[in-house]
Amino acid sequence: MEERMTAYRTIVVGSDGSESSLKAVEKAGALAGDGDAKLVVACAYYPSDPKELGDAVDQLKDDAYQITGAAPTYEILRKARERAVDAGAKNVVERAVVGAPVDSLLALVEEVSADLLVVGNRGLNTLTGRLLGSVPSDVARKSASDVLIVHTVR
């Protein structure tokens, strides 16, 4: 029986919808497909200002979901899932996570017991454009799992 090199069972990849992050998603999708691993595609977002959000939610009632910051997130996740599947991933889960990219990705890695975290080298911009430090170097330093930094921008 030939020993397999890829021991990864669960892979997490972050995307912000940018072409750069989608290249990381494709690489993660190909890895997941090759190793029959589960791929968790994540997108981090910040909810809008709580005070403004409260007022708007009161006025909008059932349509409030459209302004809570998650609507574009699901579009990003759908696109990322398509790219991952095209690259070979068979088992893809979409996750919208709230907060700073580094913290939310690391928390997700722990939650799903991922053994590999894939990020692009450009850094993941959040939807609000706030980048807290360099995502690749921060996750590489703090992650308990292996980290693959894909050279999406040379």
C-alpha cells in the first residue's frame, strides 16, 4: 500500500472575493480534491456600526439581513465555492465569519479541527477595507495548523 503524502483531512481557505484570494481558493480546492479532504471556504466580514444597524433593522424588519454586512459575503462565498469545485474540490463548506480576518480564520481552523490553512500572500482585505496587520504572516505565526501561503501576487 503506497503511503500518501497528503495527510490533510480538513482545509480552511479565506477569500475576500478578490482575484488574488480566489487563486488561493483554487490551490486549496486542488489540494482538497487530490487528497479527498473537506474544504471550508471562509469569508470574514464586519457587521455595520451597531447603533446605526439597530435603527436600520427596526425600520427594515424582515429585509434587515440585506444591510447587516453579510449579503455580499454570501456572494463571495458562492463564487469561491465555484472556483474550488472547478479546481477539483468535492466536499466544500461555506462559512461566513465575523471579525478580523486573522482571528476569525484561526478560530474557524480550531472549530473545524482543520490541519491546513491556506491564504494568499497579498493579505485578505475585509469587506470594509480594514486590514489588521499582514494576514499571511500573522496566521503563520499564530496558527496551530500547517499554513500554506500561496503566491497569488508576485
